[in-house]
Amino acid sequence: MAKLVFRLRNVPDDEAEDVRTLLSDNDIEYFETSPGNWGISMPAIWVHKDEDFAPARQLIDHYQVQRADRMRQEYELIRQRGELRTMWHSFIENPLRFIGYMALIAVVLYLSLRFFLSF
């Protein structure tokens, strides 16, 4: 019977491709389900055989630990170089759009909270 080994919802394409490659390289047969036409089904990777589930999970768990470490290191490197994108960078790139978005946020907040704040 097929077993769910990896959910693909909100997973970056490069990570999903890495998991597919990892399973293929280790001769683990798998299949994928898509989110469907309306995006309400669960996109996932499944293994065909029950005995492949434990090795597949171990491989994926090990990969995710390595990926998390690599992503943290990349983030730290970008932060140290000063290349981390902040709100200030967004303002400098396009001040009118930034001010427009902030005004829109203020209007939505005002309309949402005015009944609660009026005494």
C-alpha cells in the first residue's frame, strides 16, 4: 500500500526536485500527486512499498537538516554582507509605491478597527 513520504504544498521547487533526485538516486520507487485543477488536493510524494517508507523518511529527514543548516548559513552570509533586503530598501527603490502601500494598509486597519475603537 502507498504511504505518504513528503508533502509538497508550499515547498520550494528546488527542494522538491532535490527530494525527487534523492529518492531516485537511492532506487526508491515513488509517485506524485498534484494539487488538482482547483488546488485543493494534497500535492505529495508517496512511496509504493511499505518497506521503502522508513529509508525514504531517513533520507529526507537527513536532507532537510542539511538544507536548514545551508539556508541558515546563506542567510547569515547575506546579512553580514549587508545585502539583506529591508523595508528601507523597498522605500529607496520605489518611494511612491511604498507610500501607497502603507496608506492602503492604514486605510484597511482604520476601516477594520474603527467600530472597536469608537466609544
